Amino acid sequence: MFAFVLKRLLHAVIVILCMIFVLSLLLRLIPGDPVDIMSAGNPGITTEQKEALREQLGLTRLPLEQFATYLGGVVQGDLGESIRFRSPALDLVMERLPATLELTILAMILAVALAIPIG
């Protein structure tokens, strides 16, 4: 039984890693530049400042290098920085976790309450 659970957990980790990699590649294919979107509210930003921001965000690196850097941070508990809010992503996740858990638990209760009589 323990071997089965361990095998399933290993498969889950592999699937999650593959999905993160595929999503990071898909994000590079989306038209538009995150720096242009971020600087839309600041018309006085120069091209040099935009390039510095791209370098700071790691957008000039190769996708595989970006992925490896991100995974290194995740292992250390650093999910990166939110481009939209310019704050640590882990803080944003933890801030919204109570509401997410509340909705999940209520949805599960509702699903079971409907499924048992229907079944």
C-alpha cells in the first residue's frame, strides 16, 4: 500500500512539473510584452528603463533557464513576484487561501448533500 501511494505521489509531482513547464512555454507564445503592459500607466518610461525591467524580471533569459530558476525558488519557498501587484506571490496566495478553502469546503458539502440522495 505504501509503495502504491509513493508511486502515485511521484507521478503527481512529475505531472505538476510538466504542467508548469508547458504553461511557462505557452505564456511566452502569448502576444504582448509584460513590460509594455506594466509601463502603460507611465508614459515617461524610457527604452533603457524598459530593458532594465525586462532584465530584472528575467524575461531576457532562455525559457529553460527561467524554468530552472523558478523551480529553484519554489523549492526554497519563493513563488516569485506578482507582475500585477509587484509583491511576493506567496503572500497573495496566503491572503486568499482562507476564502478558497471556505468555498472548497462549502462546495464539497453541497456536492455530497446532493449526491447521496440522488445516488
